[in-house]
Amino acid sequence: MIECPICKHKKSRVEVTRERGEHYERYRVCSNCGAGFTTREFSSHSLKRLLAEAQEQALDLGVKLFG
């Protein structure tokens, strides 16, 4: 469960979901205090790809800096 950033309650409802390329953005409303907040959710496949790209960029930077 995703907790509310304001009151830490564990229940919220999704008001809006938008697909944003590699992830989904969900606008949620807390069931306890009514605060609205946005979450970003990635599939395991897209997360693995993003991590692989970041690792490749870090290795390239290391080569540039240290030869």
C-alpha cells in the first residue's frame, strides 16, 4: 500500500491515471485526511531498462574521468 505523505494513512483512492511513456502517474486522494498526491509507478521491465541505461551512463562517465 502507498501511504499518504501528510497523515501516513495506508488507504487512498485513485482519481486519475495517466500513461507517461515508461510509467503511470496516478493522482490519489487519502481516505483519511483528503489530501491529494501523485504517485509514479513503473513496470519491472521498464525499471530494469532504466537501471541498465543509468549503469551504462555511469560507466561511460568513469571512462571519461579516469581513462
